[in-house]
Amino acid sequence: MNIQVRLFAAYADAVGSGQTTVSVPDPVTVGALRTAVSALSPALPLRPIIAVNEKYATDDVTISEGDEVAVIPPVAGG
């Protein structure tokens, strides 16, 4: 299945775009998508936060066609 993914911050910089399409075999889980996104560029930060339909999602959440998916790099602060 092809999933449209919105990319933010370091992910958008590394891929060169704020949006991309990622191919993942069915059934698509957040964990499988996380692996596919990590393979887009060796410059990507590890363990992105994935949001599905504007809610943070764990690796076992299933993604359906048409879901809004966003990839957010880990945030550090102090």
C-alpha cells in the first residue's frame, strides 16, 4: 500500500520535501511504516514519532488508506 506521509523538521530536510509517499506491504502498521521511513535516508534521526489522524500512535496501530500520517523527529529541550 502507498501511504502519503507528511515530514517535519530534520525528516523534511533529509528527504528534501515536507511530503512523500512510502510503500509498505499490507497490513500497514506504524512499526512497519517507521522502518520504511527510516530507510528513506541515512541522515534521518532514529525513532521518529508517528501521528495517525492527528494522534500519536504506537507501533501496533494499523494505518488505513486515506489516513493522515505525520513523521515528527524526537524533540529535546531543556
